[in-house]
Amino acid sequence: MFSLRITNAVRRVQELVDIFLIGGRYPGFPQLVVADTGYHPSASSPATQATTEPEQSFLESLKDGLLWAVPKKRSSVERRLKKQFGSSYMDPYKLRTDLIVCLHCGHYHEAHSLCGHCYQKVKAETKLIHDTMDITARDAELQSQEVVVVYEGENPDPVTTHGKRIVEVPKKRPLWFNSVLLTKVLPKGGAANDQS
Amino acid sequence: MYNKLTLAGGLRARVRPMNLNVEPHNLPDQTGAGRLTVLRQLVTGLFRYERLEMNESKAFEMQGYAELLLQEAMRYGPKHKPTMELMDFWMLEKDLIHRVFKVYVPRFARFEAPYTKLWYVPSRPEGRQSYMSHKRILMELKGNPYPPVEPRHLDNKSSLANILLAEAKRDYVRQKIRAQAEVHQGTSVSDEEPTSTGI
């Protein structure tokens, strides 16, 4: 068995020598024979014709560095996939221990951050106010006024809102958006329709 | 290399002395001018919208510049030439220069520095399957008229555990009063509401 391997290896080396030194493309197959017309463009001068290369055994040719570095072992499927797609392809899911429950709405969120569900409400409301007040208008007059946001059915206090721009949002005030400036006076005896 | 954030020594806001791993936005000259443009856009956007979402590193880098602008505007006013040059550089939209001196300077006279506030927002926004690699920050100017992002005060007085605890405490106080009355007078006292109630 071992001797068979050695002979196979020797045969392969011999083929390589054929390819690189002699130039045959298909070693082992009969080569096309070209008629020698006496004209050699690479060796035109008679001096170079005279110096023919001495016959080399293949053991000698091994020392010329013809063999390149090749993988010695077959790489596993996992390793090949990692090379192809990166290590994250094979990584298992990791357990997140930094998630907590929001005490207001019960959704999960990262411990360091605001609750995403509550924040989305605030974000949408802020965008609505931005759109209502036309915030992208590049008007120095408009921009140089402090803004007071007023919802439907609210009367802004003329003292505290003096000199400020009143932006009226066409909807009821959300329950979670308390107003500091506008304190609601409940009607006496009547049913309190509490908005704030 | 680029990124030690050094600002004027008189800055009253806390600036993190951290090494920001940022790249200078692959410009051919590699001067960091592209990043400066990004910072100017962010400062302009913050002064217009008063509330802006961005990455953590940009927020930490930008906060010092926004604070410095507000502080210089409050200290020197609109008739100081170097301050106005600074404003002209940082405000890409020039109507905001009026806004700084007419809105923010009177407003922040009521506040103490820092005038900006940072909130971490979820790094997985709605409608996104995976978490982002960077932490996200919402930066806002104090005293803005928009709905607050701060979680509101949680009134947990009426939660079941607290009701039970309050009742247990009331019962304990009631027993104490009864025992004292028996010791002093030798007579039993009818059930009586204690003065201290609740948690």
C-alpha cells in the first residue's frame, strides 16, 4: 500500500516536470510531433544550440522548488462555511439578560434605554406637532418665537402665552401628555371629563 | 489620533473624555472635514427640531459643540463678532441664528447647564427585525414644548401588594393602641381608626 502511494506520488511529480520543463499540456498522452525545419526562434545562434541542458533525474528536480504549498488536511464543513459566510453564520443565539419590562405598558425593552413602545407614542406626537407648526419653514420671524402647543378644547392663558406662538393641534390632548402651563379647572358639581 | 474631544475650558456641561473611534469619512484628504460637516448638520438639526435621534458616538461628540454654542451665545450676546462668526459656521440654516438669540438665550436663563439632555432609545426600532450594532441616543434641548420622553411618575399606591401592606400596617397600629389602652385604663376600647394610614 505504502509503496503504491510512493509510486503514485512519483508519477505525479513526473507529470509536473513534464508540464513545466518540457511544456506538454497533456502528460501521458501522445504528443503532437512537429516536423523539425531547423528554425528555432529562441535558439537562433549556434552558440546556444551547442549548450544543451544535461539530463536531470526527477529527484534532482525536486530541489528546484517546483512543489508549491498545498493543504495537508481536508478542512471540515464547519470550517469551510465559516470561511464562506463568517463566524456569525454558525453562532447560536445568545441569551439576552439586559431586557426588562416597562412598568407602564408591559413591553420589554433594554435596561439602559427608554421603553420602545412608550417612546413611539411620544415620537409620533412630536412629529404631529412638527408637521402642524410647519417646522421646516426657514422663516426668521416664525423661528424667533417660543412655541406653545394647544390641543382641541383648550383655552391658553393669555398671560403665560404672551409673545409666544400658539400652535393648535387638531385633536384632543393625549392622556399621557400632561400640561404644566394649562391647569384644568373642573366644573363644579358636574361630571368631570378628565383629560389630563 | 483625531478624536480626543478638547473644547474650551469654561464649558459647564460634562463632556466625556473618551476616545471616539470614528473615521474621517473617507475623503481623499483624510482631514476629517466630512465628519465636521456631519456634526454641523446635527447641531443645525438639533437647534431646529429641539429633539434629534442619532448614534451614541456622534451624540457624545456633538453635545459639547451644541453646549458651547449656547453658552457663548448667552455670555456674549448677538453683538460680539467672534460669537457671531461661530454661529455662522455652525448654523447651516441662517434663520436659526435668530432663534438662538431670541428663543434659546431667554429660555436657558432659567436653566442650569447642561442645556441638552440625552436619552438612550431602543437600538431596535419598530419594524426592524434585528438590533443595531450601535446604541441610539435621543438628544433634546431642555424646556421644549413637546411631550416628555421621561417616564412619568408611577403611582403604585393602588397595586395589590401595597394595599395589603397598608392594611397590615393599619392593623398593627390598631392592635398597639388597643393594648396600650388596656394597660392604662383596664378597659377595652372599640375599634378606632389610627391617624397614620397608607404607605
